[in-house]
Amino acid sequence: MNCCNQKPIIELSAGEKLCKNHFIEYFESKVFKTIRQFDLIGKEEHLGIALSGGKDSLTLLHIMAKLSKQNPKIKLTAIAINEGIHGYRDKTLVTAEKFCKENNVPLHIYSYEEEFGMPLDNMLKTLDVKPCTICGIFRRYLLNKKSRELGFTKLATGHNLDDEAQSIVMNQFKNNIQASARLGPKAGINYGRTASGTSSVGNKNFVQRIKPLYLCTEKEVTTYAFVNNLLDNFNECPNVSQSYRAQVRDMLNNFENENPGTKYAIINSFLQVLPDLKERFKGEDVNSCKECGEPASKDKCNACIFVEKLEKAKLKAVS
């Protein structure tokens, strides 16, 4: 069913076809409703935006900029990580810098080469490790550390509904339910039920993360980005094809094509059990790395472990 007499640009999973104006209204309303429903943003925040220059993060920043104009007490600062993926990240960062300049949003860029001694491309030549494993560890490490140093009250990421559904299924397949307890629309403070009410447990060095696009599908995000001229082409990391996530992504896309609404069902059922997961694993990840002080589940965080491996590999190469 069409929304009006205008030409539709997208068909939702429920079957409704929306024109450009009605889709933009629908999408933005969904994001703002998500923010209210999960209490993601307060009346006064210094909100960090994890910006890559891709469709998700540009869409996130575009909508958060609208929110900031409505409430000037919500200050925005973008933070980007240059992993050092030649021919990919250097291009998306150009888009990110241009967008921030046009919208008067401060942008801070940090690189693996400056922070860890070499770009990701070189790391993959030095260590026998899957690209997404080491990249994800270093990226999360830098985003949290730099967000804290920049004084962010929260860090907003562009994770969408597809991303979350993939993470949920991956954790199920890997029997890593504890990791699922850290998912959801916001993370960083682990809320649990007690006899006297609600308590919170968390690491003071962990900047709370929020996902305003949590209930938006990748299809919706992509459409929103293009109709708002946020980007004119779609770039995908060249390493993604080697990832386990890509396999799960393709599987879920096939299920969704055959059974529309599958991804929504995964998210909705997960949200029902999430409070119990958080209660079960409350306080499990409140340690700090003895090397760098960043949050860690063990005595040493994975970032420090990989830095040590890189140093040993470099020394071995020289000798």
C-alpha cells in the first residue's frame, strides 16, 4: 500500500511503500522514538559521534545535528579512527571531514599508526590474525580511551538493526552469551534488579555507548543516507569478506528475503531476555587492564596483548 500519490522510494518489511518525504518523516520519528524509549540521551550531554564516513555514521551525525539544533545543551563532537586500510578508510575520512566542516562539528581523528606503531595493513602482514579480530579490538580500545579523554558523556555509534541481529546470532553460534549481555541500545552501565530496586555496575573508565539507529534496518539507513545526499556511493571494507560476520549477514539476509520480519523478530525477542542477561552477568566485566588501565575482563586487555605481539614480531624480523 502506498503512503500517498507520490512515487514510493522504499517498501518496508511490513509491505508499506513510502515516498521520499514520508520516508524521511518515518525514519527520523523512529530514531527519536528509540532515543526516548531507551532513554539514550539526556537534556544536557557532550555527545561523541563515532564517525567513519560511511552511511550509518553519516546518517547518525546528520540526525544528531538536528537534535542538537533543537537543544543546544546537547553538544556534538565527532571522533574517527584511521585504521590504515589503503584505498578505503582514507577515502571515507575525506567524506567525514567534509561533512563535519559543512555542519560545524569538531572532528578528532586518531590512527593505528600513531597509537600502535603501524597501520592495519602492515599489522596483517606481521601477524597471522583475522583482520576483523585485531581491527575491532584496537578500534574499540581507541574509541573508548579517546572518548574519555575528550570528555564525552556518551558515545553514539551507527549500529543498526541488522548489525545487532548479526551480533546476537554470532554470539549464539559461538556459545558466547556473556557477550550478548553487553549488547542492546546502550552499554557501559550494567543495570541489574535487586531486592531494593535497580542497581548499576560498571567500569568508571568505560564511556557509555548508545545506538540511536538500533531499530532501523540497514536498508532504511542506506535509503535515508542517499535521499539526503549524505554520500553518493557505497564503500565496504575490503576485509569484510573474510569475516564470520559476513557469513552470518548473508544468512540472515536470505532468511529475511524468504521470511520478511525475521530480523525484527530476533531483536524483539532479544530485548525481552536482555534484562535477565544483564542481571546474570552483572559485574563480570568491571576489571581494568594492569598495563594501560582500560576496561578489561582479564588482567591484561586484548589491545595490550596484541601490541605486545606486534612488538615481538618486529623484534624477530630485525634479528
